[in-house]
Amino acid sequence: MSMLLMNAISLDASTTKNSTAMTLSLDTCVSFHVSWTRLTGTLAGTLYLQVSNDNSDWITTTEVFPANPNTASAPGSTAEVWSGFGYKYARIQYVPASGTGTMTIKAYSKRAA
């Protein structure tokens, strides 16, 4: 199953952005592909995986994307795969540091056979 969680959302240096939640109740493996563009300054921030069992109480995991747009002076992208999900929902959170730009997040999941 594939899902567009964020579509060219505007980023600024002061507003944390959360993607749409993805329901994972039957999924065993999930990948997130995040791409961004830079409009002004150096786009800097951190991407986190957040999980929830009720789609309202979100927990930020210690899992951080390995190639965050921390010094993104040009368009770029990163991806990460997680398996063995025990949560019903997952989303990506972007915590900004500087610059402006846009971000798109696509998610793909695999169900148990």
C-alpha cells in the first residue's frame, strides 16, 4: 500500500510540521521517502518517526532519519525502512531550525502474508 502523507508542504524556520498519519494495523514493514526543496537560506531541521495507538497521543521515538536535511543547500531526499511495527499509526515530524522550502513525504507498507 502506498500513501502520500505530505505534498509539497511549505516549511519555515519556526513551525513544526506533522505528516498525515498512516494506519499500520496489519502492516509489518513500512518505508518513508522524504524529499525537500530549498527556497531561502539553508534548509535545516530534523525528521522524527512518531507513533501512536489511538491517533491522538503521539510519541516521538528515538529513531531519527539517518540523512536529515540538516545542511540542505539544494533539493534532496532521504528514505528509511522500519519493520516489526507494534503501533497502529505512524507519521513523520519535521522540526525546523532555519531556512524555508517545501517537503513531500510518501509512505509504503507491506502486509504480512
